[in-house]
Amino acid sequence: MLQEWSKLLAPAVQDRITLLLNHVMSREPIVTTRLAPHVGKSVRLHLAGWPRLLPAAPDLRLRITPAGLLERLNDGESPEQEPDLDIQLEASNPAAAAFGLLSGERPDVRVQGDAQLAGEINWLIDNLRWDIEDDLAAITGPAVAHQLGRVARAAAQGMAMLARQAGRFMPDGPGRA
């Protein structure tokens, strides 16, 4: 039953991830310029080492739009076509990876495919950050947003450390050979 729910929820979750990526990318005008030569190219994000105890995480397939943003490709859209860029994100400890991303750590990534597009994606990974405080400031005001941001960063760093420690005790975790 959990697998059925996962299949129903996965597209909605992927749509929200795509919206978040587009929100972050739209804040930086240079992104459009850098991605302009790659309009129409596709990218596949695969979570490598995903724990078997969790429902399978489907690949996220994206295409670069003329606006320099991303659109999610549905399962039925050009499945026979290989992506221009294949990105494998290490996800053997999903909690540590998620909290690491929130605390600003660079994810462990393997990339295959179009070298120029890979260079641009690498630049995005290195240079784009979600300014959560700025988004919160529009709702709560700058002082409250700054305090919430400080608390959230500290919590994310603590949770990332806790998740990494817990991952060492998992049978398939990164700490085991």
C-alpha cells in the first residue's frame, strides 16, 4: 500500500521540487543567460543508493525552458530519449543529505553527459542558494526573518550531524563496508 501512495505522491512532490528550483533560479538573472544555450535539453536526477526500506524514489526528469527555468517531464514524455545530462545524487542516507543541503553542504554528485551543460549545472550547485530569510522577510519582517534564519541554520546543522551519526549504525549505511 505504501508503494501505491508513493506512486501517487511522487509527481506532486517532484512538481513542488521543480517549483522551488525555479523560484531560487528566478532570483538570479545570470541563470537565464547561462542556461540559454541549453534550451530544450533534458536532465535526469537519480537518487543513488536509496535505502530499500523506503519506497522507491523515481527519477526526476527536467527540461530547460526558453525562460531559462525548468519544467518537469511526465513519465510518458519521451521516455525512450536519453537525457542530455544524467546526475546521480548520493542518497544512501536521505536524512543526512537533506539536512546537509539545508545547512549549505555540497551534495555528493556524479554527472554524465553533455560537458557544457554539466559545467553550467555545476556552477548552479556552487553558486545558487535559497535565501530563505529574504522570502520570510516579505511575510514576517526582516528582524523576525533573521532570527528564524539563525535558528533554522543551527537546527539544520545539528540535524545533519545527527543524521550522519545515525547513518553509521545502519546496516547499509555509509559507515559500513
